Amino acid sequence: MQCRWRYETMIDDRDLHILYTALQKHKDEYDYYPLVVAKRDEAGSNYRFLCIAALKTKPEYASHLAEIGVYVPPAGKPYATCLYRRDFDQIFPYW
């Protein structure tokens, strides 16, 4: 049986802790502000966060969307599995 993603618009403190713990080792010039989360439990837990990415040094510059994948092993710390920039054209394609 295939596990399905559960989408949630309410992000709780545990979800935030998982995201920011996973991003501690990922050093870049952006701060990430999550909007929604999707979860899937298999051997461990998988998360997908859709975030607004804003430059740390110049937050007044244009931000973009980012998709961040996080895996939490059954007995271990969360870590980022992917980080993709998402443009609005990818989310809302033209017909």
C-alpha cells in the first residue's frame, strides 16, 4: 500500500522545529518562512514545506517560493533532502 501525503495549512511548533533543525546544516543567504506542510509516514517521516525565501542581508529585495524536503529517520535527527526554488510559472502555468 502506498502512503499518501497529508496536506496541512496549520504548521505547529513540532513542524517548525523539524524544519529549522534540518536547515541548521544548510548554509545559504535566505531565511525561510513556511506557508504549508505535507507529511507522509513510512519508514520514518517525510515532510515537504512550501516556504517564502527572503534574503537575510536584504529582506527588502524580491523573495521567491522554495520547496524544502525533510526526512526524519525513526531514531535520528531531521535532515534536508532537497531544496528547490519554485517560481509562480511552475505553480500556475499558462494555458
